Amino acid sequence: MKALTVKPGVMRRCINLWPPFVFAGIHITHLGADSLSAEVRLRLHWWNRNVAGVHFGGSLFAMTDPFWMMLLLRHLGADHVVWDRAAEIDFIKPGRGDVTARFVLAPADVERLRKLAAGGDKVLEWFSVDVVDADGGVVARVRKQVYLRRKPERIKAAKEGQAHG
């Protein structure tokens, strides 16, 4: 059950250099020391505007892409496979300036999902995040479905360890 060991500050800096984020104007402004929260900002630039002069929808979607999976993986660690499985976005109003999205993962949810996946069963969980403007108005609502499963070899190793212990 060892979690990933890269420090949150190092991970934040590395992801902020990831070309899909750099070229879209996406920046992680906060990654919690406990890896249970993240905040992402998307600045409006000439290169990420659509033909109407507001945020390009693909950039709004991209700014929310890896975070639920990443936060879960940091806590579930190498014992689990964690993937994004599905996603949907609802555009509420045009994004006319900088926008942010805040992801908060509850420790109770991590433990609940760990227990659901303990026997190797596939677990599908939906998470939601709002992309908001400077006034707190919702620009877009994004839902992501995360797939997780405990790796079969980890289950086998745990059972063998119990048999010998």
C-alpha cells in the first residue's frame, strides 16, 4: 500500500513544464502537501481563445484532465491500476478571463475505494469539478470517471504473506 514518493512540489513543477499544459496556458498553482488537493489556473491568452474570443473548450477540458486520477494514484500507489475511463464537460458560460479548478479528494473516499478494490474487483467512480472565473461563477462543470483495480500480483503477494506470517 505504499503511495508514490515524489514530493508534491517536485510533481507540481514537473507537470507545469509538461508541453500540453505549457502551450495551453495551464498552470498548477497548488498541490497539497498531503496530495489530497490541487488547484489549476488557466489564463486567457491570444493562443487559447476560440473564434468568439473566449476560452477554447479543449483547454478548459485539458486543465481538469489528470487530477482525479493523479491524486488517487498518489494514495493508492503501486498496488493499484488507476486510469481515467470516461469524461464529460458541460459548458455553462463563456470563460472571459483567468479560470481555476480546485480538486479536493476526501481521505474517507480514498479508503472506501481502497476497500472496494481490495479483492481485485474493478471499481468505477465519478468525480466532479467546477471551472470557475474570478467572480466564482461556474464556466464549466467537468465529470471524470476513474477506473481502479488492485493489481492481481499484489493480491497474490499479500495472500502469500498472510499464509507465511
